[in-house]
Amino acid sequence: MKADRVEISRDETGKQWLIRIQVGEEVIRRHSAEPKDAGEAVLRAAAIKTASDEGYTIDPANVVFK
């Protein structure tokens, strides 16, 4: 199944990265323990892997940073 969009943002209260996978109206939230100073490529790869672990594929162009 293909995800529509994946957003990556910093959750400062949990001090982790938040990955939001959107499929239609459904939103799945997962945290990533990547370092705070992780680069865009590392975070994009983590988001794609997280979506894959949930059973979704995502076009890397649809991974956005907030």
C-alpha cells in the first residue's frame, strides 16, 4: 500500500524525531531515536524505513520536513 505523505518533525517534549505517515485520512505516528543533529538524508532514510515497517511504500519526494 502506498502512503500519501510522510512528515518528519522534532518532538521536543519527547526529545525524539516524530514521523507521521499519512494514508488518506489515517495518520500513523512513530518516534525515531535518530540523533538531534541527524542530517536530512539520515532522517529521510529513517522515515522511509519506518513506513516500510508499517507496510507502506513512499515516494522519497513525498517526505517533508517541518
